[in-house]
Amino acid sequence: MKANTLIISIGNMDDDFTDVIDTWESGKAASPLNQLTFESMSGFLSYLTPKRWELVTVLRKQGHQSIKKLSEILKRDYKNTHTDVKAMQEIGLIAKDTNDLVYVPWDNIETHLRLAA
């Protein structure tokens, strides 16, 4: 079974579009890629705060949870937990199942940092 991996890239988003165009023009089959790109390290760090990362890692370990239960596990205010869950859902780090429970759909998350040339 292949691990479900999200790749988070930090750097120039134009490079990602160039990779897609190059693959398409080459006629080669592209492998499915789950990717999230931030333009800068500061943008990444302002979005994926330590509290949000804790939420993601705890949710991955605990499995599918209601936001209320997740806030209890984290010992955090429900409103703040809800806000963070919504933000992580918007970028695809967290998903919601058919029972309205939230979960992390990834087995692995890789971070790639692009250095300026």
C-alpha cells in the first residue's frame, strides 16, 4: 500500500507551474501529486503556527474526532480550535468525513524548501 503524502513547498510557485507544463508537454504520465505551496517561509510559519501543527499531529494520532472532542483533547477553547480546524481544512491539511468528524487524510507530510538561485 502506497503512503498518502502531502508535499508542502516553500518558494517560488512559478516553479510548480513550470513542472506541470514540462510534464504535460513531454507527454509523460504525471504521477498524482498532492501539493501545497507557500510563497515564503514567513507565510508558511504565519499560517501553520505551532498550535495548528499540534492540532494536526494530535488529530492524526487520535483519528476521526468532533471539533468539540478535539478541543477537549488539546485542552483548548472550542472557538479557537474550530477556527484552526477551518483554516487547516481550507488548505487541505484536515478533511471532514461523512459523519462530520475531522481527520488528517495524510500518512506523511513532506516540506520542501526552495533556495534562491
